[in-house]
Amino acid sequence: MIDTNRLINLFLELVAIDSESGDEREICDFLKQYLSQFTKDIQEDNAGASFGGNAGNIIARIKGNAPAPRILLNAHMDVIAPAKGVKPVRDGDIIRSDGSTTLGADDKAGIACILEALNAIRGHSLPHGDLLVIFTVSEEIHLKGAHALDPKHLDADFGFTLDSTGVAGDIITSSPSHDTIAARVFGRAAHAGMEPEKGTNAIWVASRAIARMKLGRIDSETTANIGIIKGGRATNIVPDQVEVTGEARSRNLEKLDAQIAHMKECLETTAAQLGATVKVGVQREYMAYKHSEQIPVIQHAVAAAASLGLEPHFISSGGGSDANVFNERGLPTAPMGAAMQNPHRLDEFLNVNDLAGAARFTLALVHAK
Ligand SMILES: [Zn+2]
């Protein structure tokens, strides 16, 4: 019932629309127009306005025609930069970018699967319960769109987020909590050639602190990274300031708190030892969840997989998604494999057979039998 050609063409059309985080205006308009063939109940909130983006989240409702659970289908509209002027290249069953941009299968594969499932429902007059479709903005910037969404919109029994690597039947049952740690190290400026002894090099202090940190994979459920360093003005000035920004994630909150405390301690102790000062800020971006295999959202996904003859795979993810926010707000939501591979990289790609499989799985989630 999934029309593979229509699905692939829709995917190619979506990735050709520029939609880096905060710049979702064009794709938002395209999607509202596309959804209007299924329902008149389409809203756009003002999420973008709250953080400087040019579009809001789309909330669309499609009335059910059969007794069935009320289901949320969710994906995000923004893509990881660089993604301006994406030129998708078809190579047999593989679609990739030309190498100068990401492909944006994260998360346009998810959007295409949801829209094609709606096409199939309508085209074949299939029975389904009430459907809630939420396409968010700026998911890639710490889930800003989902955080800004008014929780009153989350009126469904459970939800599925089409935003994960993996294929049809891959069901994400847990995801970590995620903290951002941002530090500013203050030293003392001085002329690097004439009186360097009067300065305190903030970059040197920060690098000593980072060198002491446990980073990378900490254990099976905990990771940490320093991702950004910004500082310095000229080679002839001993730098008096540097910003260090990183993150830690864990599916175990105690371990997350311990890792963040460790990173903070490395910065503070090192700064004190080397005559600098440091200001450290920690922000909790989103909370972990862990779904039992027995709860309705997971059981529903298992039944959908079985209806397609697929073996369900339960996966613990190291990444976050809009599902973290929806779960925190009380709507049980699970991410599903949506065919994307190597997301957040220039060699991101997708196999069209996996895309068709994920669309069939999305349809099985909403097709009431
Ligand atoms: Zn994504």
C-alpha cells in the first residue's frame, strides 16, 4: 500500500528544501500545504519566535474513522548544517548528498514516512484512530521546538518519533539524560613578546584542565565530550579568556551528575592551581526515559512489527530526540528506526529499501485492524 516511487520522490523533494535549524520557514509552509490534503485542522505555534527561528512547530489532527488508540506521529523539520542547497545523488538503491552537505535524511526520512503513511491511509480508505502529527523546529539545537510546544497539544494515548538510525522494527526503549557544561576561564592579558610573565594564559589553563578530564565513552550508559573551544585575539597577546563547551549524557542520572561534577572539578582545581579563575554553568537539556517492553506504546510497536513479519529489536540509544520531551511531559513516546545512516555527517546516506520499510512500518502503526 506504500507507493515507493511517491515516497522516494517526496523524500528527494524534502531534502532539496533548505531547512537548517532556525530556518524552517520554507519547509514549514511546504508541509502545511501538503498536510492540507488530509485535514483542515493544522496549526503552527510560535515556537521559533521564542528563540529567534523563523517558523513554529506544526500540529495537525486527523480524525479517526475506527476505534483505535489516539496516536502521535512526530518528526523534526530542521537538519544539521551544512545543508544549504542539498543535491541528492541517487546511486542504485542508495541516496547520498554530493559530499558538500549533509543529506538531511535526519529527519526528512521520518517526515516522508509519516506523509506516505497518510497518503496510503487516505488512498486506500484504511481504518485508523485519531492521529496527531507534530513536526517540530530546531530539534537539533537541544530540542528547542519540542520544549517550546504547549503541552496541551500532546493529547494522544502514545506516540512514535520517526527519528532514529536503524530500520523497520527497531524500537528505541531508552535514551539518556543530557547536560551541557559551559565554562569561561579567565586569565590575565599581557604582551606575549615584551612581558609574558605578567600574563596568565587562559587557553593554556583550559587545555590543562581538559587534558585531566575523562572524556569519550565513560561506561556502557555514559558519554562525555568537549566540543567547542573559543578564545584568543592575536598571537602576540597572552589570552585572558577562553570559552570551553561540552556535554555529558547518561541513562543513569547519578552517573551523569558524577561525570559533570568531575568535569567541573577539573576546571576549577586546575584554574586555582594555575592562577586563573573559572565560571562553570551546567544546563540539563533533557531527561532520560526507559520504557518497559510491557507498556502500551511498546506493545503497539511490537504488534505492528509482527503484522509485517518483522522481529522487533529493542534498542538503548545514546542520543536524544523530541521523544525525551514528550515522555517528560507525560505522553509515552518511542522513537522508531527511520532508515537514516551516518546522520550529522557529510557522508550521511539512506537505502531506499530501508526507507520503504520504515514507511510500511509507520503505516502499520496507524492502520487499525
Ligand atoms: Zn534527528
